[in-house]
Amino acid sequence: MKELLDQFVGYRTGALVLLLAAAFLEAYGDSCFQAGLNRSSGVSRMFAFLLGASSLVSYGLVVNAPRWEFGKLLGVYVVFFFLCAQIIARLKFAQVPTTPVVVGGAMIVAGGLIISMSGP
């Protein structure tokens, strides 16, 4: 599995897909814990915690298994995480981003573009 991920991140598209998957897993895992703590009880709370934990463990494996220069890709990862978190917040919790969140998000995206388009 590790060798396959190493080959996958050797391509720019592969690295971006893996970063997007990691960002989704992290944001979704966090949302499961939020739902478990604040929006559920009993068996559904336990299920939310188990789903959150498995999602966060998967995130850790996806991010740490391949050999890549994660520091160079961090700007793109932060953009993906922000976008995934906003989509999940909207779909799962019906939270609409406020103007400051949209403006701050635009700055996050701009910063990610600057980092990813800069030279080595």
C-alpha cells in the first residue's frame, strides 16, 4: 500500500487527489466528533465517535504513508481543508458561511495559490 501511495504522489494530479482525500477525511472526522458531542446521544453518539475516529485514523494514514514533501504541499492542503470544512458545515449542519469567513477563505485560497505556484 505504501509503495502504491508513493507512486501515486509522484504525479502532481495524484498528490492533489490524495491531499483532497486527506482534507475531506480530516474535516469529516472533526464534524463527526462535533455531531457526537453536540447533536446526538446514546447509540448515535457512539456511532458518531466511531465514525469520527476511523475517519481521522484514515486521514493520518493517507497523509503520513507516502513519501512526499508535505511542507511544500501544505498551502494546497490548507485550501482543500478549508473548502471541505465549509462544504461539510453547509451540508451536515446547515451552516452558511458569513462574510468574514468568505473573505478569510478567499485569503486562504490566495495564499495557497502563492505557495503552490512559487518555485522550489
